[in-house]
Amino acid sequence: MILPVLLSTAATIGFAFIFKIKGISILFAGIGGGLGWLLYLLLDNLGSSFILSYFLAAFGIGLYAEFAARFLKRSPAVLIACGIIPLVPGEGVYRTMAFAIHNKLDESISTGAKTLAIAAGIGAGIAFAASITKLFIYFLSPSSRKE
């Protein structure tokens, strides 16, 4: 399990360079990608459903990115975009299109539905993490509440 996490961290760092991230933020982006893949692998090995595994991994990346971005004084969007790279279901999209091109419509629809569910789980996990973070900060910040 260590090698896939290290490889996903390295891949995320590579994408951080493509996104023109500079300085220590590159390391934080890589850690986010490795953390997300580690969460996914742990949940998958525990027998969790694939959608829940992707959702919780994306949620973990989202929380990590929100708090790391505050520490770095950067936008969390950059860290999230890099962090979800290992989770993106590129193989599913490829297989969906390959099945459709080869006129295997049943397999195409099945693979496409699974890929869409994964993408929805990732999106929902990130959105949920952002919402929870905003609520957390709102209730902890005395300047945001009027008494």
C-alpha cells in the first residue's frame, strides 16, 4: 500500500508543476494527493462501496486543502485540483468511449454509469468538505456573528 501512495504523491506533484504552483505549496499539494489515495485504498480494503470510498477520499482531500490553504494563505481550489488527480476516473471514461466505439453499448452504458457515479462522489465530497469548513469557520469566528 505504501508504493501506490508514494506514486500518487509523485503524480500529484507533477500536476502541481503543470498548474504552475510554486514553493512549499507543491509539497502540500503532493501530500493532499497521497492522502486522498491512502484514504481511498483504506476504505476500499475495508469493503466500503466504491462510491462511498471515492466520496470520503474526496472529502478528506477537501478538508485537508481547506486547512492547508489557510496555512499557506492560498486558494484551496489549487490544492483540491491537484489532490483529486489520483482519484479522477480516467480509465472509466476511456473504457466507456472504447466500448461505445466498438458498438458494445451495454458495456459502455454500464461503465459510463459507474464512472459518472465516481465523478459525482468526488464532486459531492469536495462540496461537502467546503461547506463543513465554511460552517466551522463561521461559528468559530467572533467577528462573523452579531449578538
